[in-house]
Amino acid sequence: MRLAAYNVENLFDRAKAMNLDSWAEGKPILTAFAKLNSLLGEISYSTADKRKMVELMIELGLEKSDKGPFVILRRNHGGLVKRPRTGGLEIIADGSADWVGSLELRDEPIDENAVRNTARVLADLEADVVGVIEAENRPALNEFNRIMIPAAGGTAFRHVMVIDGNDERGIDVGLLCREGFAIDVMRSHVDDRMANGVETFSRDCPEYHLTTPNGNRLVVMVNHFKSKGYGSLSSSEARRKAQAQRVKEIYEGLIQQGEQFIAVVGDLNDTPDSIPLAPLIGTTTLKDAFKHPSFDNGGYPGTYDSCSADKKIDYLLLSPKLFDKVIAGGVIRKGMWPGVRPKKWDVYDEIVEKRDGASDHAAIWVDVDL
């Protein structure tokens, strides 16, 4: 059987602020959105709060309309803001109880060519079980599976599953399985919390318990750890370390229960030698598939962007007995933008500019005798 992981970076719709050419362009928008959302949720609005709200609304393009280029302010009931004819903004609510509504990120369709190239990657992958990272929801993933993968020359997967996670933007993790790899048990860890009461997982760490056609039990845990791009460096690292520690506890609990074949897969947003991932990679029996003698990294040590060593953030971490069953492994980068001077790897003919790329991540896979 072939086991894989692939960060598809959403499939159909994505926040416009996240579709810009670089993270540096989108980060200020997402930061302003988060700050304004936080202020709008306060029980009472101080004068300073109202002044800051006005600043943020102007920054987000809401000075003249409730629809900005990247966000929408939905006002269902009560009064929040007034726009005098003379110009400017005035916050007229004194607290969150004075109005009913929401601030939302505006979505836009992913470039159609990019979606087709994502389908090409999954078709070429020919995997039996795929841990999918950054899927909006199950209906979107199911529609992509049913329509786009066959259109790319592949075969649709028999089982499609996504459990809603903690990310309000709809960046979840899921699983695609072929016929014969039915999902017997699903266990969510979406409500696991750290000592400070904050949810441990940015999305979820779902356990998918499968039975292979040969009758072997396989447990796949799909993960997407906290990114480096939002929040302070120290807080992001602390969150990833807490996530790694919790996955370690879940993994070791499964081993104690007698499970032999376990895979922790996904985008862990850090390198193998990093301090945040040390609880998972350094102190458990899990082994990185990249370390297997039969694994071919395609000439590059990383899995993201330029695929240099400091871009190794996607993983297939395998329990010892599953690692021993590996007979081959590799990386598919044909859907990634290869750069221009010179191009680093071969890509699909349809990728002629960066926006055509299926994802900034490579798909990674192993064949296991299971």
C-alpha cells in the first residue's frame, strides 16, 4: 500500500488576503483583521477601543462601505458604526451587546489552473491513503475528489473525511482512502487543551484507525502544527512544542494499547532538529520516512518552497514496525513552482508562472508492505 501526505493549501476557496503573492503582503491584513475582531468582541468599548477600531477599519478598507477588498463587516442587528456624509467613521455601539454581526474574511476561488494541478499531483501520487492538510471542509474535499481528480486522469478515492478543527478560516486536516481501506474508528483531539486553557491543536490531531485489505490495523494521525508566520516567534514555538508533546502522548498511548503500525503525518511547520519538534522526533520511537534507506528525496532535503534543508516541514513519521515495512518512498514536486534561474525540478507543462502551482508543498509518500 502507498501512504502519503500532502498540504494542498485549500482547494476551491481561500481568504483573499492569503492568496496574495507573498506572506508579507497578506500578514498585515490578517493581523488587522484579528485585532479588530478581538476588539469587537469586548463587552464594553472604551474611547481608546473605539479610536483603534476606526483605525483598523480604515486600514481594512471599511471607511466607506461594510465591504472592503479583503473583509466584510456583517451587521445583522443594532448599530455599530456610522459614516457621516462629511466623511470618516464613528463607532456608536458601547459594547458587543449593542449589535449583532460579524467580521469575516472575503474568499475568492483558487486559480483554476492551480486546482487542476493539485488534482494532477494526487492522480500521479497513486496513493491508497493520503493525509490531506489545508482542506476547507468535507463537502469541498469530496467535490474536488469526485470531479477534479478523475478529470486529471486519476481515480476518485472511496472514502473522504474531514473533521472540523479549531481554525476559523477553514484550514482543516483530513483523509482520503481507497476501496478496501475503510475508516473503522475516528477520534478527534480538537478539544485537547494546554495548561493555560487554550486549545492545543491549531486545527486538530484526528486519529484514523484503518484496516488494510490484508487485515492489518493502521492508525494515521494527521497534523498541521502552528505556523511561524502569525504571532510572535516565542509564542509560535511554544505552541508547536505543546502540540508535539501532546502528539507524543497520544502516540505512546496507542503503542501501550498494542497498536504496532502508526503514522504521524502532515505539515509540522518546523525542521527535524528544531526545539519545538524535539518532544516528538527526539524522544519517541517514531522514525522519519526521509531517513529510510529506500527513500528518494529527489535531490532536495526539503518539502516546502525552495526545498532546502530549512524548508523540511512536511512529515511521514512512522512507528518502528511500520518503518520496517517500508519498501520505497519519495517526493513529488511536479506541482510546485521551481523557480526560474535555474528551474530546480521538472513541473507540469501547465505551470508557467508561480500562481499556477498546485501548492508550495511537495507531496511525500512511502510504499509499505502492509
